[in-house]
Amino acid sequence: MRSHALTIAGVLLVLLVWTGRPAAHDLPASVVVHALVKPEGQRLRLLVRVPLEAMRDVDYPTRGPEGLLDLTRVDSALADAVALWLAAAFRVQEDSATLGPPRLAAARISLPSDRSFVSYEQALALVLGPSLDADTRLVWNQALLDVLLEFDIRSDRSAFAIDPAVARFGVRVITALRFLPPDGAIRAFELVGDPGLVRLDPRWHQAAWRFVQLGFGHILGGPDHLLFLLGLAIPMRRLRALVPVVTAFAVAHSITLIASALGLAPRALWFPPLIETLIALSIVCMAVENMMATTFTHRWVVAFAFGLVHGFGFGFALRESLQFAGTHLVASLLAFNVGVELGQVLVLLLILPPVTLLFRRAASERVGTIVLSAVVAHAAWHWMVDRGAALGRFTLEWPRLDAALWLLRGLRDALL
């Protein structure tokens, strides 16, 4: 019994010591990483700013009871932090070939109020400039670590890509990355977690392929659009009959998708929930039409009207991904549409055989249409009600038309 008691006491002591470890080992809730990438000649420079608290398991020297960072002894700890957390976190490719490990050119501590990373020139001057004064009062977990890493490259005109594996820095990590190619343009990215390989200046075919995949995946992962396609297929189970309908839907959603990508859609907070509600309503309307109509010769008109609504929904999904298009916006938008159409064709090819078999074996034409359409309408109705409730929390403020009406009246008076 005594040995058991000693064992239990030992376990409790270990747990007490472990849970009493300092907060430095806790995962930060939100971390923002700033990165500036600039190829120059045969050298690529990567400037990185990371909160010091995001790089744990490093013994940062402190002084005094307040935990102030000891800036006279911090250089060795900063080198450890770079080696442990940053050197391998950024994998860089040149023309699809992975570059060797970077050199640490400079590292320094900065104040949380510093704004030097608003531009490459200011950030570079800061990192290569003098360190903070040794008597600066700065709590260690409020400090920023600024680092300059350098990679050897063949040419600054090469095609570069970067894979920032920074998700382990915190619960939610956002990387604000800017690429500065020799032509003077600046390409800005906002990456969440570990985004995988990001092509900083993609060729048109690379951007197009990425957006084909995005469009294809969006259809397969979107229950709204899957249910909409099922509603289309219930009364029209022949692919030949569905081609003009799907084509009308594709043309319509392409119009509003491009308009949304070009910033022509309303930016109000109520607009996305309005579109989501209308998408659910379009599915309900299609299901009701399936149950009540006897012919569907004009179904392409309905599909076109509903496609205009769905296109805005596609635009919301695409908005954050346009940063990966580089200078190939038009090609990327067209590629996204191609991916959407490929996804729709695949879904229809998977839906049509079992639906056709169900009508042949289990139900008559009319009964089967009504039953399946009622199931579709029931699901979409609940979506519409839930989204309508979310929409109801916003105040819809339509743009004022006073100036437009005044202009039209002036034009009318001039013509008359």
C-alpha cells in the first residue's frame, strides 16, 4: 500500500509541475506573420516578422520580476529560434526546383508598435540597422522577431514559389506576404495556416489549372449546387435534354461570377446572406415546378434566371482565391467556370443512372417526380428559413438613386 501511495504522489507531483509550466509554452490564439520576398540578381531575400511568443521552447533571457527581455544576451536565443522555427518553415522553389537552406543574414528584436514592415525598404533598413537599446523595457512575449533570410538563385527573372509551413505558430495563423518582382509590381497574398505551395508569379496555365481545380472542388463540396442539379435532373433524366438547361445556367452564372470578381457586386454585409437565401429559394421554386408542371420545354429560362443568383454565390467562394491568379485574372475566371462545368457534368453523370433506375423499378413517372421533388423542397426550405433568419439581422439599405434619376431627367430634357 505504501508503494502505491508513493506512486500516486509521484504522479500527482509530475502533473503539478507540468501544469505549472510557464505560459510561454501555450499556443497563441492568433498570430500574424509578415513576409516580404524580393529576388535581386542571384540572391532572393526573405524578410519575416513573427511575434516572439509564437516561437516556443526557446530559452529567452529575461531580467527582473517583470520578465523583461534581456537585450544584451538575446542574440544566441534568436539564432536558436530561427534555426528551430523559421529556417525550415519557408520552402522556396525556383523554376520548380527547391532551393537549398537559407542563410541567416540578420535578426533583431522590434517593439510591437513598430510599423517598418509596411514597405520592403523600411523593413530591410530596420533589420540591417542598429539593435534596440539595451535598456529598452520590453516584456519578452510582447516582442517581435524580425529576420532576414537569403537564398542563392540563378536569376531574379525565374518563376518562384513558396510554401510557408507556419500553422504550428498558433491556433490561427495568417501570413501577410508580398512578392516584389524585378518589374516593380507588388503581388499581395493573405494566406491562412499552411496553404501549400503558392506560386508568386504564376504562368497562365499554372493559374488556370489551379482555378479549374477550385471550380471542380466547389461544385463537389457545395450541397446547395448538388441539390440544385438533382432538382434539374428529376424530371429531365436524359443528358441530351439537360445540355441546353445546364448551358443556360453556365452562361448566367458566368455573368454574375465575373461581375462579382471585378468588384461590381454590392459590398454590403447583407448581400452574401441575401444571395444564400435566394439560392435556397431557387431550389424550392424548382422543386415546386417539378411537382406542378407537365412540360419543361422552357426550363432553360428558369435555369438562366437562377444561374444569375448562383453566380454571385460562386463569386463569394472565389473572392479570397483571386490572389493566386497573378496577372491572369481573365484566364483564371474562365478556368474556374470550366472547373464548375466539369463538376456539374460529373454530378449529372452520377445522378442520372440511379434516378432513372428508381423511376423504372420503384415509382411511376408522376409519383416519383412528386416524391423526389418534395424531398428536395423540404431540405431547401429549411435552408431558406435558417438563412432568412440570418438575413433578418441585417438592415437592407439599397443604394440611393437620386443622382441617377437626376442624370436621366437631364438627358431626357437635352434630347427633347
